[in-house]
Amino acid sequence: MSKITVPPFDPLTWKQADVDVHVATRDGEFAGFVEFDGVAHLVRDAQGAELGSFSDLDAARRALETSHESHSKARGSVLPAVFRRRPRRARA
């Protein structure tokens, strides 16, 4: 019997939006993009934060995928804000 492993998240889907722009989505939601400025491939995440500059497109794509993997792992270990609040004291 073969064992099937499923990643804890869906992989990024890439589409070329323009000659120098590649856009990533996950589950139909915007995940980030890679833009070639003539010298290097610049990577930005879904919030527009710059993740780095890379010499080739494959390395830039891997950087965005890696950032999503580490973000989803970190997000799973943090309690939601509602559970992090301190209980309030009752006033007499």
C-alpha cells in the first residue's frame, strides 16, 4: 500500500501577468508577486513587503513559497488575539 502525504497548505499557483511580472495565488487569493526590473527579480508578499532580490525567477518563486510555509507554521503556533487577552477584574 502506498502512503500519500498532503502538504499542510495548498501550493502557490503562478500566472504571468506581464512580460516582467509573475503573480502568485493560493486558493484563489492573492499571495504575492515577482517583478523583473531588468537586473534582478524582486519578490513582494501579499501585503507588499519586499522579501528580497534574486538573480533568477525560480529562486524568487522559492523565496515566496518559503515565506508562506514559515508564515503558516508560525501562525499555527500563535493563539488568536481573543485568547491572549488578560482577564479583567470585576469592579466592586
